[in-house]
Amino acid sequence: MGQAWPARLASILQRMEWIEIALDGAELRIAPAFLQAEEADALLAALSAEIPWEQHRIRLYGREHASPRLSCWIGDPGAAYTYSRTRFEPRPWTPALAGLKPRIEQACGARFNSVLANLYRDGADGMGWHADDEPELGPEPVIASLSLGAVRGFAFRDLAERRQRLKLELPHGSLLRMAGRTQSLYQHAIAKSARALPPRLNLTFRWIGCRPAA
């Protein structure tokens, strides 16, 4: 018989190591091996199959464009999210995401009621400069970002001078925690690449609305 879930969770958290990332005024830390390779592989396969992927329309400089990635907004009932002037109602939690969420919460010391799933199909998919600073996230949101699949560059630039200050390589199975003033001071992006790259799946867990007391 396998190890009981509370014992498994304690074992996982004991193995996990947070590394603080220096970025002036921000609160960043990464657990490069939050998931071991075998579990990360299985989760990537499960989520790729069970998430109802969509290609959203986004508005840039007054014009609508097809988003350069596949996405899905998932969460508790009522956890609607507005991005690029479009309101997204949450899809129900999938089995794999429902099982993953309490582990992410425990590791990050925060509760989450929603997750944005993005699938970068190859190097031609990317994410432009932006901050997760929508009003429904609150002034200093805690955002947990789990990366699966291909390693892609994750860059930060400061809002004041629009200069890139940091670029991270996010490994398969890694967990990045962004908190404090990170979103109010910096934007982040995933650049497109001319190289042939395998898919990358990213999950950003958030809390929509008033965060409950700890």
C-alpha cells in the first residue's frame, strides 16, 4: 500500500527547497524541483488532455488578435477574471488540478481559488510584456507559477524605465512564487523563439476577490 497522503505531502515539502531571487523591491523565490521528473511528466500528459484549451482573442493597440498560445481560465464558481477587456468565467477544476491545488497552497503559504493555464505549443507561441495587476487580484497578490515541459526564458523588466532586469530559465516541474510588490514594480514576458521547441504548459494560481484571513 502506498504512503498515506499527509505523509506524502510532508515528504514532498521536506524535499522542496526555495531559492530566493534578488530583484529590487520584488518578492521572488523558486523551487526548481517542486515536482520530480516522473510526476511532472505524468501531470503534463494529464493536463494536456483534460483541460478544454481555447485560443482567446486579445486586444492590442485597439485591434483584436488571436492569442499566440492556448489558454483556459479555471476556478471556483464566481471567480471571473477580466483580461484585455474580456471577461472570462471559470471552467470547473479538472481532476488533476483539484489534486494539485492544495499542494501549491501548502508550499506557497497562500490560498488560491483560480488558475490560468497556458499552453505554448512551440517556439512561435509566447507572452508579451504584462503585469498581473488586475484589480480583482488585489494590491500585492501572491501568484504561484508551475512550469511543465520545455524550458523557456521568463524575463522581468521594470515599469519605470522599461529595462529588462532579470531573465530566468524555468525548468520542467519548477514552481515560482511571486508576491509583495512584484506586479506593481515589474512586468514579465515569455519571448517567442525561432527554434523548434516542444510544448510548455504553465499554470498560474491566483486568488480572485478579497483574500480570506490566514
